[in-house]
Amino acid sequence: MNPETQSVGYRRALEALRSGVPNADAVRVLGSNQANVEQLFLERLASMGDAVAGESQVPGLLMEGGFGTGKSHLLKYLQDKAVSENFVCSHIVISKETPLYDPAKVYRAAIEAAVVPHLRGQAIQEIALSLRQDTPSYAELYKWANRDDSGLGAMFPATLLLHERLRNDPELVEEITNFWSGDKLSVARVRQGLRQISQAATFHVKRIPVRELALQLFTFAPRLMLAAGYRGWVLLFDEVELAGRYSALQRGKSYAELARWMGQIEGEEYPGLMAVMTIVDDFAYVVLEQKGDRDSVGPRLRGKDTDEFRILAAQAEVGMRIIEQDAVSLVAPDDSVLEQTYLKLKDIHARAYGWEP
């Protein structure tokens, strides 16, 4: 990078810091003082290939810290690191519109926020355009999608085949990539496409319930990214503590989802995907202890006396255990960190405007 380009980047960083909304340039030049978390994160990224080969999921990383410890900044910093290592990344802010307990809404938010290395535009559509059907990685994707143990409904291998062969119907091809992004796609439309390529009898396509479809999309999308030449998909969940404001049932579902993204649900694996989550450091005390979730959520769910809720109760208890025992504590900024940050800002200003502050 030439000096002029570098100075422009430093100026963008300074202007973002002045406005109070740090951008990628600001995050990159300021770096992070959370060396332990950064090391754990990079180790997990490095193990992603082995996990995919072993049909397993890389364990997630839950970080806890008080307000002002830089949780959101750290997530943006880790995203920049991962994108530079050729991972697709999604920064997901948990909110009323994106509740943790709803996989369908989380998936849509993840796709909308996805940053794809060296590409601009809609993530899945751009990734699909970069697929090459004559590559070993694409052959591996197609073979996996058609396996009985892939965990996918017939909609996925069927749409993958249609995307490959149905070049004379660009409207349906677009609908398919939109489906992979989380939009609806009717079974009748897929069957119509299969008839066009004389494959109607090959796939028993049927509707997939919304929640199950979202989980299958989370299974399929990382494989699609791998086939397109990326190393995997990193999900960065911000403000997970907002789950504490939900109803008791919604909190139970959220704890189960946290266990899912941490890779701790037995029998469920998402190869090619890794999650990082942040939560306030007093969540365990305020919500699990004072509000009583640790002792009440499991029994309340089991009280509904169905297999579905008994399984949910066990998963929720795993999620609560992770919050209490496995969260990595962030280092709060002290005077030495503030002094280092001050010196960094002086250096950035010097590089941006070519003078000695």
C-alpha cells in the first residue's frame, strides 16, 4: 500500500473516531488489548479446516465484560482479522428485530450483515456467482448435499442442481439464490424447474417448517461458502445480554440457541461455521441467580411434558452452564491501556497528516 493510500485510511479512521462511530479503518489501526481472546480466536480459525474434514463444528467463544470494556470494538476487530484470512463474517446485533431465540430471523440478519472477502453486494448471490461446477470443492458440495445424512431436506440438492443446469430460466435461478438467503420458495416452483430438466422423479421435494428450514440453511450456507473458495463462516453475536429481557420461555429458547452456537448440542454439528458471542459480565448474577433462571427454566420447560420441551430444557441448561462457567472475561481498560491508546492516536494523527504532534 502506497503512503498516500495509507494516509487516507488514517484520516478516515480519525474522522470516524471524531464522529463516535468507529469504522473498519479505526478498528484496524487501534487494534485490541485483548491478547488472550485474540489468540483463542485465531486458534479456532486455524482449526476450521480440520473440523470440516471431521464433519464437526469448531467450538464457539463466549466473551463477558462490563459496559465500556470494548466488546463491540473487539467483535469488529476480530471480524477484520477473519475477513483478512478469507472467512465470510457476519456481525449480528441481538435486538427486538433479531431475537436470539428465533433462528430464522438470526439467519436473515446474518446474511444481510455478511462481509465476503473481496466481494461487494448481496452475499449469497455473489458467492453463488463465484461457484465453479468443474472444481473438486463444488463436486464435494454436490456429493454432500445429496447424502442421506447431510441433515438437509430435498429442497437443497434440488435447488443446487437447478442452479447449475437451468441457465435458460434466470428468474428461477434468482429465486433459488434468494431462497438460500432466507426468502420463501414454493415447492411447486421447484418441481416445475425439475420437470424442465427431466429430474422431477429424482427428488421428493416437500415444504420444510420455518424453524427447521433456518437450521438447514445454517448447515448449507457454510458448505456453499467452502465450495466457492472461502475458509468458512464466522458469526459474531453482539449484545446477547438482551435475552435477559425476554419472557421465561423465550429466555429458555435463547439459552438453548447459545448452546447451539457454542457447538455444545449433542448430535448437532455445523461444519464450516464458528460463533463468537459477547455478554455483560453480571448476566449470570442478575438473570441466572437473582431472576432465578438457573433453577426455574429447566423445570418449567419440562413441566410442559412433551419430548420437544424436555430436549429444550436440557439444551437450555447447557447454555446457562456455559454462561456461568465457560465465558472468557475481557480485560477492562486501565491507565496503561488508556496511555497506549493515546500514543496510538498521536501516531495515527502523525501518519494521517505528515507532521509530528
